[in-house]
Amino acid sequence: MQRVAQAGDPRFAALSSRATAAPACEPPLRALNQPLRASEVSREMAGASFLSTAPLVARGVAACSSISTPTRRHPHIRVCCRADAEGSEAAAHEERLRFRRRDFIGTCVGSAIGLELIDGSTRFSGVATAADLIERRQRSEFQSKIKDTLYVAIKAKPELVPSLLTLALNDAMTYDKATKTGGANGSIRLETSRPENSGLSAALDLLTEAKKEIDSFSKGGPISFADLIQFAAQSALKRSFLDAAIAKCGGNEEKGRTLYSAYGSNGQWGLFDRTFGRADAQEADPEGRVPEWSKASVQEMKDRFVAVGLGPRQLAVMSAFLGPDQAATEERLIADPDCRPWVEKYQRSRETVSRTDYEVDLITTLTKLSSFGQNINYEAYTYPKQKIDLGKLKL
């Protein structure tokens, strides 16, 4: 470090002569027995403190300075520090560009391990996906046969459509949210003697006969009553939707089918179809959970729907499930201020060509209702594929 005095200083010549006289990199020494003044002591201590706390920025930096200690600080004296780090920066740059064998080997090994893991996981996921697709196809084929059987059975006895709807409703409305018991578990087949289920025996007999036929071609075990009852309600609703479309076409069945295919809600059943694999209850559900719809007040109906997580909207849209005469049921519901706007909405919707609001809301409500109290087994009705012995093939 070197103090540089400006040329205007009258002591410039003296300082210059003293600087040239003193050898470079060797500051003048004070005599050991010469006392220090207070101001000089403070300056020396400050310099020592600065040097003890200053960080070492780069290696090999040599600081050669000549310090002259004037009797007092001059306001025009500047302190200049210079450190040459070009050599260290060049060395660091060269080190970064240098090819390292261990980095190359580590990168190659890591890439090889990663590719092996990806390949292994792909093989496992491929097998799992293939197995899942096979099971889905098996369930879909079985479900199509169920629907075909139910379609034929209901077409032969269309007068049982209201009873099939009430059968599905009463089976699901035994659900209790607090205890997680009851629900769409097929227990209604053991509860036909109860007053709320009177008149439903004919519908249950129809399903019992259909079940025998369905079980005869099932490769994955017999169908449960819980599934059969809810899918019968689906088939009954589809039948009522199709009949409404035919009626709008003046009774022309061909035009009615075309209208239903073009504007109907047949594509809204996806979630309902996936809810397939309900388990049957082996004993009857507790009594008193389902009201007798034809005798219950509207408030009692609302209370029961609210108890299972539904409300006036769902009560209004399911008016066809509450008895054989939908118009009479809606006449009772429309007197209630909570149900009135929904009943009027669905009545207007049924007058339109597409009937979208009514049919979509009804499908949504039935889908939710049919899952009460159930843990769906999504592997139900599947079966192992028969292995082909390639050795027995004749080429």
C-alpha cells in the first residue's frame, strides 16, 4: 500500500525524497523507545483491526507497499489498492474446460441405470394395462348381455316399469349415513312383506327369472341382485325415454328411435355403467327407514331425501319413482314451496324435443342413489383368459 501526495502539497518534495530513499516493500520503522501519541495509537490499532478481518480473495497476490506516516492526515491523500487476479481466473477457466474422465464415466453409468429402470417400469405398466383392458372388455361384454336380457323382459311387460323404478329406489333408500349401513345392496328381496314394498313382488319375480338367464351365460359368476335391480331401473328409464320420443313422433317407432338417438341422453350413462360390482346383503336392512310414498307427506319425503344426502331437487326429478302415477305425485309435490320450482322446471323440460334437463338430472340422481352403501368391486364378473397351447396347433 502506498500513499500518494498531490503536487500542490508544499511537502511534496520532502515526501518524494523520503519515498525514494526508503527501499520498496519496507516501511520505515519507529524507534522502540519512541513514545506514541494518542492519535497515532488509534490509527495503528485501526490498521491492525482492518488487516485482521480482511478476507483473502485470491492466492498468490503480493501486496508490496511503502507507508509514510505524516504527523497529521491531509485531506487530499488517496489510498490505492491493486490486486492482480488474472492468473487465478485463467487457471480456473482452464480447469472448467478440462475433460474429466470420472465425470464422463459417471454420466454414462447414470444414464444406463436410468434407461434400465424406465424399460423395466414400461414392461410392468404394459402388462398391467393389458390385464386391465381385458377385464374391462369382459365386464363390458357381460353388461351388454345383461341389458339385452332386461330390454326383452321389460318390453314384454311394460306395465312393470313404475314398479321396477320404485324397487330400485326403496332398495337404495335404506341407506343410513351415520352408520354407513343399508343402501343399494339387494336386501329388498328379503323385505317384500313391508308396507312400503307392497305391490313390488311382480317386478322382483321378473328380475328373478331374468337372473336365471343371465347367470346361464355368465363366465365370471352369478350377477348380484344389487346390480340387477339398479340395471333394471336403468333399462326401465331408457324404455320410458324412448316411449316419450316415439310419442313426440306421433307413435312412429322408427322416427322415435331416430329422435332419441339424435337428441336423447343415452350418452349420459357412462358413470352409472362403471358402477358395476355391487355386493348382495345377506339379511334385511332395519325397518322404518323408507316411508310409504303414497301415504307420506311431502315434508316426510323431503326429510328422507335430506337424510341420505339429497334434497328437494332430487325429490322432484324422481317423481316417477314414487308411484305408478307420476302426474298425481307431481301435483302433490308442486304444492310445496321447495319442490315447486323444480317440478315446474322438469315439466317444461319434458315438453321440449331433447328433454335434456329432466333426463340428465334424473340419470345423475339415479347414479348417486345406486351407489349408496356400496364399495364397488371393479373386478367383479371377470374371469381368467384360457391359455392357448401352441404345441397343439396344427400348422
